Amino acid sequence: MALSIETIKELITSSIPDASIEIKDLKGDNNHYAAKITSKVFNGKSKIEQHKIVYKSLQGKMGNELHALSITTEGK
């Protein structure tokens, strides 16, 4: 079962409460998304560290319920 945009946002904000999140459904299939996430949590961290924080917030759903997510992260 695919994840909705709202569910993805809820998962991310549960781990990164100050996150500003923009998500687009790239193919209209609720399975291929692009997300832009901005948070103070990312300040001073490498892009790899930032993406690891996002993947951890998805609680193992990446590759299972969530097929594809392109991530862009920025500090505030």
C-alpha cells in the first residue's frame, strides 16, 4: 500500500518538528515523490547526514510502502 503525502509529512514532522515540507507526487501514482525539507536540524550537517535524518524519520517505510522519494534538504 502506497503512502499518502499527508502520511509522509506526519512521519517527517514527528522526528523533525520544525520542518517545512513540500512534497510533489511526480507521476500521480502515490508512489513516486519529490520532497523539499527545511529544518534547523540540518544546520552544520552534510547532505548525507541530512538525508539519513529524513530516512530515519520514515521508520523503515522507504523501499516498502514508499517506493521512491527524491529528497532535497536545507537548513534554516
